[in-house]
Amino acid sequence: MKLTTKGRYAVTAMLDLALHGSERPVSLADISSRQEISLSYLEQLFSRLRRQQLVVSIRGPGGGYRLSRHADEVFIAEVVDAVSESLDTTRCGNKGDCQNGEKCLTHHLWSDLSDQIHQFLSDISLGDLMRKREIQLVADRQNRKQSETDADAINTRQLTDQAPA
């Protein structure tokens, strides 16, 4: 079983949104910068997340995205499901036609594993992850890096503005 980048990136982006969206909407450009995820890819993911009512978009200056409900009420399995990510560990897509149109010997084992993984992710909320010390440390590092990058960009603009013509 392998969770693809679609599911991984959706969970990462939603956790970033949960960490940074308590005071104001968060732009996809900010998430893109912090998490090093393509802006166009985030736009695709957030379109799906919005359709599944996990996020709301706010238009205009200072706009962006917010969680549609409290982080403790958004579960990782919902995020993965919203981007149509399969957590299926069977070879047959859980259709039961894995061996010449019939169920293979271990079909039920892999099907049960898929159910266990989904249940595991259904029990973890964004709020649970936000409270983990390890995640807070990573978020702090990413915030410092983004602040340094933003300051460098401002300094470069100021130098350019002051340069003789």
C-alpha cells in the first residue's frame, strides 16, 4: 500500500492551514512557500477540499482559505477521501477479482488491512497533529525560514528601488 503525493500533500496543506489559519485566512501561495508544494497543484487539491466542504475560501485582499470547522473536527481520513485517494492494499482494488477473476488466497487479509488503515486515519484529527511537539517544532522552523525569505525579498526590492537609473 502506498499513499500517493495527492493524499500526502492534501494532509500536509490542511495541517499547514490549521496551524496558520486561526487569525486570518491563509493564501495558497503561503502554503506553497512553506511546504514546497506547487501552487497549481495546491489549487487543484483545494478545489476538491472546498467541494467536500473541508475548507472555505475568502475572496478579496487578505483572502485565502480557512478550515470549515474546528481542527479537532477534521479527520485525516476525510482529507484523504476528499482528494479521492485510495488506501486500498489489495492488488485488485478490493473488487475480489485478483486471481483470474476470483478472490486470491490473501484478499481478505489485505482488505482488512485497508480497513484498519482507514480507521486509524479516521481517529486522528488535524487538532491532534497540531498539538504534537514534533509538528510544532517543524512548523516553527518553516515559519522562520519563510520570514527570512520574505525579509530577503523586501531588502532586494528596496535595493532595486534605490538603484540609480
